[in-house]
Amino acid sequence: MKQRIYTVTPKGGETRLIKAGSRAQALAHVAHRTFDVEAATAITVGQLMAKGVKLESVDAMADRLRELALAEAEKRRELQPRHPAPDPITVTD
């Protein structure tokens, strides 16, 4: 997989340069050092909801479609010429 350099910036945090195969990989690289993720037990869910924590749902299909669209946009950017073509010269008599 072709890699490129991404900037990953936490809200209000310091920007990091990450070499990765995709935006998702770059984000995952930073996130796994910042967050702990584990399956919640029923007791933990109850305790957190009692404190007012709201359940957030992720639509996996929408996330996958968004990821594919971003990857396609990156490919199109990579295929575009680095420098715009010069304006054509018009010759008049």
C-alpha cells in the first residue's frame, strides 16, 4: 500500500506528522496512544448512564462509505498534475 504523510491534530492540541497508508491508519496510530478502548460491561454502562453520559451510536456502513469516499478523493488528488497547465496562447492576425 502506498503511504503518504498526514497531519493529525487533536482539538486544541499539537499537530503530528504521521506516515500511513490512509487517514484512518494515521488517526488510529495517534488514537491508540491517546485513548483506551474496551468493551463496556453492563455495570459500567449503568454507572455511566446514571452520571448522565449519553450513548453514542456509530453507523458502520456510513463510516465505511465516508472512508471510501475520502480514499477516492485522495487518489484523484494524487493523479492531478502538480503544476497547472499554462494558459493557451492565442495568436491573432
